[in-house]
Amino acid sequence: MNSHTCTQCSTVGLVEGFVEDAGQNSRGYARWIEGALERGILGGAKRMGRRRRQIEAFRCPKCGHLELFATGEV
């Protein structure tokens, strides 16, 4: 447990977890990428030269709401 507070129901002590990325050739975790989504020629997201951050996820044990935080650079 931690001191994070749910923004939906004000419960204190969210449960830490992570958002899994199970896509083809994925690293197993999702990342936040700075800037609006732009698609390349083949339809994938343009990512070159953009800052990336790890996503930390916390779930409220009372209402199930997820809180996501973009933390340290990856």
C-alpha cells in the first residue's frame, strides 16, 4: 500500500501494478510517448526522436479506478 489517493472515490492506498503490452515484438510493458499520435507510411506510430516514459499504474481497491503516471525516462 502507498499514500496515493483515488481521484474518483478518495480512497487512500492504491494497489501498484502495470499496463501490459502483449503486441507483436512488444517488451511486455507499455510506455508513454510525448506528442500527438502521428502515423508513418505503414500505419505505425512515429516514435523516432520522441521522449519516452515508463507508465506506472495504480488501481483503487474500492472502486477499481486506474490511475496512470508517466515516470522516469525509458
